[in-house]
Amino acid sequence: MSLPAINDDEDIPPATYDAAQRQTQRAFIREALTGLRMATRIRLLCVPFLMLFAAYLMRGDAALWFVELCLVAYALHGVAELWLVQRMADSGRRKPGAIHAMIALEMALIAFAMFGSQGLFEHPWPPQAFVDSRPVVFFFFVISLYAFNFSPWLMIWAALCAAVAWSPGMTWLLLLPDTVITLPTGLLPGEVVAATHDPHFVNIDAWIQDVLLLMLTGFVLAGVVWRTRRLVRSQIAAARERANLARHFAPTMVDEIAGHDGMLEEVHRQDVAVMFTDVVGFTHLAETLEPEATVAVLRGLHRRIEKAVFDNGGTLDKFLGDGAMATFGTPRTGPRDAANALDAARAALAAVDKWNAKRTARGASPVRLSVGLHYGSVVLGDLGSNRRLEYAVIGDTVNVAARIEHMTRALDARIAASDSLIERAREQGADLAGLEATGTHDIRGRDESVVLWRLPL
């Protein structure tokens, strides 16, 4: 069951990951619709030229109006097919049978236009002479347009329908009483040429050849479409991978990581700044809220922390219920890692303060965010098994940062930071306004004491 929309995050832009997921899920539908629109435009542009060409070839022919009407019907059929596919895409319901029927109807319409112009009207030549002008080539143009449909199976179906639609007309010609199918034996070469040019002669071998070429063309184009689909799948996979990276790294870092193979695979040690955040008294706050409202609060909090981290070049390692862990200097170190961590902490507190002003204005309880910062050596890289890998940052520095965040309660602090982070941040030109030293403190589970600084409540 989806949660109701509870949105008081107008000052925070929407997360990019969800948008990327939705885009990749609809990529194939979007590409298929784009291709079908292009094919429809080509059809509508070509039909007027075909009508002019037919008028030139059939000038004075009684069947001209019939052929022109069929060409108009062919154009309208393309528009109707596009409308049908668009409507199915909008409704989310697929009806493959309807698409297949539309393709079969289109091929039948073309065949009817060709053979109907010969069988329904009087001409000074026999109907069998019609096939000498090779009208079957028009089918190749029609089936090639279905390559834009982005479906290899529809491509094969279109070729099959073209071959089947062509065959009844040829069968009708073969069954005419004056049709010549076989040539007498013992003819001289000149007599063979003359016999094959008889207007009543129908070459069965040419018919078989046409059907075979239609099917082969369909299979070749289906292969091209299949290859195109694979390329799009690769692009979708790449987009999904970038979306996954965007959940952890700042957008500028995502571009760099995506362009360098293996950047995250090597496990190594380097100095980074680690930030932990937590909501003081969240358990009591959650007791006063409905489950949906609790989730809404967490989402609002996470989005503000995420923005503060990414805006300052950090890596969002993980969300920890009502808190988060972020690092600065991963996967590569930078010239302002400690300063960026301090700036991100201030930005997160400022965003929560602004949020609290809106919350209290409508009678909701404020959210108190605490931040702990430390700087030192960590081990980082892809950890896990062949089935599941996770980019991890581990070491004593991480544990100390988590302990420092917890000590904000005893220090009455919004931010608690180790002396190692403050010294490095000072060297990097960070703003230390409002921070004050609190002396040496013991860290639970650690023999060595740490000098801490705080930003008071």
C-alpha cells in the first residue's frame, strides 16, 4: 500500500534516483512510440508523392481514383495505428492482438489496391501483365517502416503478412482461364524470350522468389531491430548504474566514477572526514505520530541531509534510521575534505532549522539534529561476496565519529568535532565561527582520549 503524500519539502528538490528509475522503466515504450511517430511522418510525407506518381503512370486509367483512394486509406491507417499504440501506452494496457491485426489489415489493403485495380476495372491489357511492373517492391517499403516499431517480432510479423497478402492476388491470376504458367518444351532461346513476354504469362518462380525475399528482408530488419534493442538495454543499464551511484555520491563525482572503470574495486587506506547525524529524542517524537507521518518526517530529514552532503562534495554512505553516515574524501581525497564536512554539517543544521520553522508554524514538533565529525585514516572499497557487493568505509575513525555524535547530548552541542578535524579544516580555510574547544574527553571503547570542539545549542 502506498503512503499518502505528505509534503512540506518545497525548499528541497526531488531526489534524482526515483526519477531515473521511472525513466529507465519507460525507456522502451518511449523509444517505440518515438519510432512509430517517425514512421507515421514518413508515411504521410511519402503518400502525396505516391499519389502524384500514380497519377502520372495511370493518366487516363479508369482505376486511378481507386488507387488514389487506397493510398489515402493507407495514410489514415498509419494515423489510426499510432493513435491505438499511444492510447495503450497512456492506459498502461498492452493489446498485442490489436497491433497484429492492424498490420495484417494494412498489408491486405495494399494488396487489394494492387489487384483490385486490375480485377475491378477494364484495361486494354490482361490482368496478368500487371505483375511485370513488379508492384511487389512497394511491400518492401511498407515493411521497412515497421523497423521503427522497435520490435523484432512485429518486424517478422509484418513481413509474413506482406507475403501472405501478396499470395491471394497471385493465386487469382494463376486461376484465370487464359493464364500461361508453363512453357512448351523444345523452344529456341528467342522463342523462350518471346513466350515469357506474353502478357498472359505468370512466372511462378518469380512469385516464390518474391515471397522468399519478403521474408528474408523481414528477418534481416528484425535482426537490426534486435541489435538496436540491445544497445538501448545497455544504455538503460548504464543509466541505472549511474542512478545507483547517485544515491551515494555527489553528481559531479558520479560523472568521474562512471568514466573510470574499477575506481571502487580496489580496497585501500586513506584519510577522510566522517560525519554522523542523528535526531535527538526521535523515539519519543515517533510515539506521538502516526506511522505515515513518521515516515514523512524521516523522508524530509533524509532529503535535507542528502542535499547538504552532496552540495559539499560528500559521499552518502548510508541512512541509519533517523540518522545518516557520510564521508568526505571518498572515493578520492580532495583539498577541502575536512572543511567540506564542517560546511555540510552547518548546511544540514540550517536546512533543519528552516524546516522546523515551517513545522512549528503548523503546530508540529521540531526536529533536533545532532552531528558528529572526525578526521583520520579509514579502509574503503567494495566489500562483500560475488553475489552482493557494497562500497564500505570502515576503521577506527568511523567508530570514533559515531561516538562523538552520541556525545553531543552530554556536551549540549549541535555539532561535536574532533580536534583532528578542526585542525585540518582550519588549514583548509573553513569557517570556525561559533565553535569552541571543550577539552579532552574519553571515548567509550577506546583507550586514547580525544580533544573535542562543539557548536553549542
